[in-house]
Amino acid sequence: MSADTNRGLVLIVEDERAISDLLRLYLSREGFGVHVAEDGQSALVAARSMHPSAIVLDVGLPILDGTEVCRQLRAEGNWVPILFCTARDDEVDRVLGLELGADDYITKPFSPREVVARVKSVVRRASLIAPDEAPLVLGPVQVDLVTRRVTVDGDPVALTATEFDLLAHLMEHPGRVYTREHLLSEVWGYAAVVGTRTVDVHVAQVRGKLGDASPIRTVRGVGYSAEAPDAP
Ligand code: CA
């Protein structure tokens, strides 16, 4: 491996050689080390032995599929950031149904640049969290930054990676009001391609999942904040 692989190792799990070759090219150009596994079983072996900074994980794989690889790693307490690659809508549903909250996904066909941007984003997010960071709590909502799990009254709620980051960002400073532009640059990071309406869409999704427990308040004409529920 060359000396400029200083951004950490990315494990690509992909059974289509044309795709893994392309991703290897783009990721190594950005200074990532790259290892490719072509089935789920060798992906598990590589993930356990090589301690990658991130995994780009195809869902449809020989031997063991991508969701099962993720499930096993999480069961072992391995919280390496995982970017899923899905080929079909039913695969998206399976990934979202994992209730791991830790994952981002991208749908094929994707641009390799977009994959690189997402990998940088998940690695950056993971590196910001200290291993003993205390959970964020507002009323019944608890956000664990280390395991990236969200619970309401102790019951887990499955959020996508972006929904999680949005909620965590707001809850880190309760009462502080954030503009949509601020949230785009802080949460999305690679936001140039999306508009501020994206923030509204994701806020609506988080509210839909948290229901009445949602701490997110709309501040008319400004943006959003997270606040504890009113005292009785
Ligand atoms: Ca595949």
C-alpha cells in the first residue's frame, strides 16, 4: 500500500469487479487505503482483522448478504461506519429496517464521486465522537453518539444516518436556533448539491418517527431548534 494512504482504510465489499475497481481508483486518489472483499464471509474476516475506517457494503453479495454482514459486526460491538450500496428499492427497505441507525446508503447506479463524498462524511462523523461521550437526552428522547442509537422512553427508533446527525446536532445545544443553511453545511457537509428544502424534508421525517416525543421546534422565519418538553 502506498505512503499517501493516510486517511485510513476503506473496506469495499462488492462482487462486481467493474464497480470495485472504479471505487478503488477514486478512493485511493483521495488518500484512502483500499481493500476489496468479494463476498460477505471474507468481508467479515477483513473487517475484524483490518480495522477499516469505513466499509462500503454492497447488499447483494454471495455467501452472506450485506445486511447480515452489518448485523454480525454490530452484534460483536463493531460500530465501524457503514455506507450501504443498494441496487433496488426492496434492498433500501431492508437496510432501513435494520434499526441500526448507524448507516448511510446510496443507490446504484451511483457516481464514484458521490461515494467518495459519503465515505468522507461518515468517517468525519465517526472521528468527531469520543468513545466515552455521554448520550444526549431531552425528555423521553435519548441519542447515543457512540452507538448511534436513538430511543424514546427506552424503545429504539430507526433513523437514517442523516436523520440521526440532524437530531444530534440540534440536541447538542438545546434551545439554540439553527438556520437551514447552517444545518446543511454542518450535517450534510457535502451540501452544495442539495437545497435548504432538504432540511425541511428530513426534519419532517424525524418528527414522523419520534412522534409526540420529537424535541424539534420550528422557529418561524429562522430555522429549527431542539427543546425539552414543557415542564408540567
Ligand atoms: Ca452485488
